[in-house]
Amino acid sequence: MNKMEWIAPCHFGLESVLKREIQDLGYEISQVEDGRVTFYGEADAACRANIFLRTAERVLLKVGSFKAVTFDELFEKTKALPWEAYIPKDGKFWVAKASSVKSKLFSPSDIQSIMKKAMVERLKSKYRIQWFQEDGASYPLRVFLMKDIVTIGIDTSGDSLHKRGYRPAAGKAPISETLAAALIMLTPWRKDRILVDPFCGSGTFPIEAAMMAAKIAPGMNRSFTAETWTNLIGKKYWYEAIDEANDLIEDEIETDIQGYDIDGSVVRMARENAENAGVAHLIHFQERAVKDLRHPKKYGFIITNPPYGERLEDRETLPQIYREFGESFKGLDNWSAYMITSFEDAERYFGRKADKNRKIYNGMLKTYFYQFQGPKPPRQKR
């Protein structure tokens, strides 16, 4: 197999987490940029990356990168790429998304149409046909322009990788599965430590933590666009990646993961989602207000996504919610708390300044990941 370059986009601010995940899969990193990590791998890398990566938004096969400051230049340099090496005669191809930052070419629709025309011209000359039926496998392109550098990738994933398949319904302000997984990885939590989410909503933090604890690969129960790319990725690589994922599962483990929410209907939905993910037996969900948060054991973790007050009618309740959260946290013995929120006065009402905080973009929303770190538990004597 030949080595190719693959691009894995992620949430801004979490590139280091994704980089570590890719290295843990055994791949060499070629570049880390804002919001994406590029790495080298053979054809099977598409299968393993899609199935195993918890923090990537999707996986793209990199076709090329070049500088373009005019539409003529964009056309000619796109046309010069070896599209016939990727797209078969019956392939369906289009530019699904174009984004431009600090570049002279900034109209996504113009970028999309010009690049499609360039690809058609190239493939017409290579396949010696004038008309493409486009009734075969799909090859959707994603294009990034950053400071006039155009980077082109073909999307292997299809639906974003945050769509694990376990959460058909989500609460009022859900956190994506990929972001939840990345935030858990930013903490020192491990499966032998207590984890509580007092604002669990649709259950994403507890479910992602339980999947990590049981070593359940996030992409096991869904399909991917590149499964039909038989010209590039043999079916056997998909089967091998699924076999590898099945062999790793350890779902008979002992763990203490809990999710609470004040809304009983939301708790029922979280339980259903956990059932769908195959981890319901590893999580205790309960209808409970944050002011009633208690736990008898020491050295636990809270990882949570409390209300932000994005809606005006919710905003006036935020000071009380964060105050009650802070009071409950004080009553826990040597615990650590980690919360993501856009609420500017979170620390003030929580009653303590964070030991660390990290700016993270949740979509277009600027949020902070506040880290209130407790002491490490003493080492157990052997």
C-alpha cells in the first residue's frame, strides 16, 4: 500500500488532543494547524481513523495544496491535480464545502463552482468522455483557504464523526460527542476514578466516558462514505478495523460514572442514549438538582456542561445555578471539577477562581473550559 496524507478537522483549541489520538493509532503527524491535524497513513488509515478517533470531526483524503489569489489560478491549479487517481469514471463528485479565512478568494459558491468545472475538464481529457453520469460512489470535497493557501480533501466520513449513532435525540443545549470526548481527555480522569456530571442533559459526558472506560470505538455502529470507494480502499480494511475494535472491548469492567439532571424527561432520554451506546450498565442516571449533589467518597471528578444562558429567559437563573453548583462542590472531599461554559461570571458565582482555563470554540460560540483541580489520591501500597 502507498502512504497518503489524511486530514482530520477538530474543534479549535483541541488540536493537541487529536494529535495524541492519531499518534496513539500509530500514525506520523505531518502538520498541525488551527482546527485540523494532517497525518500520513496507508489506505487502511481511513478505516481505523474513522472508527477509532474520538475527537476528530471527519477524516479527509488530502488531494493537494497550492497558493491561489485569482479564480483563474484556482481553476488551473485544481485542474492540474491528478483527479483520475481518486475519482472513477462513474464517480459522483462535488465541492460539498468551501471555507475561506484571510484569503483574496472568499466567495464559497464561486470557489465551489470553479473547482467543479476544473475537475470536469481534467477528467474529460483523461477518461475521453464529454458527459459524466455520476451514478457511482460519492466523492464529496472539502476545501480550506487560509492566507491564500488552498487545501483540498475528499471526505471519507460522510456525516460528521460526532454522530456516533447513539443519540437520536438531544437536550436543549447539547454538547457534541467529539467535544465531550476531547474535554474528558484534557482531564486526568481514568476509569478507576469516580465521574459525575450534575447537568448531564442527553448524557453525552457520562456516555463518552463509559465508552472510553470500556474501550468501545466511537465509530463502530455507523457507516462511512468511503466504504464504497473500492477503487481506493479495499473492503477487507473496513472488516479488519471492525474486528480490531471488537477485540479491544472490555465492557465487564467496574466503574463509577453518574449523570444527574433536574429534568426527569431528560434523564430518561440519557438512559435511552446509553442503551443505544451499549454502556447503560456502566452509568447510574438520576433525577437530581445540583444543590443536592453529594458523594461519600474522596477524589472524584465532575466534568460538566452547565447552562450558558444563551436564551434570554434563562439568563437570570444562571447566578443561582452556579452558586448552588459551587456550594455543592465545596461539600465534596478533595474532588476536581471541570466545566465548559460561555457564562462570563462562572467563576464569580461558583465561588472560586479556576486553577486553569482554556478557550475553546463550541461551534461559533466562544467558551471556556474551567479547571478546578483537587489533589491526587495517595498511591495505594502494593
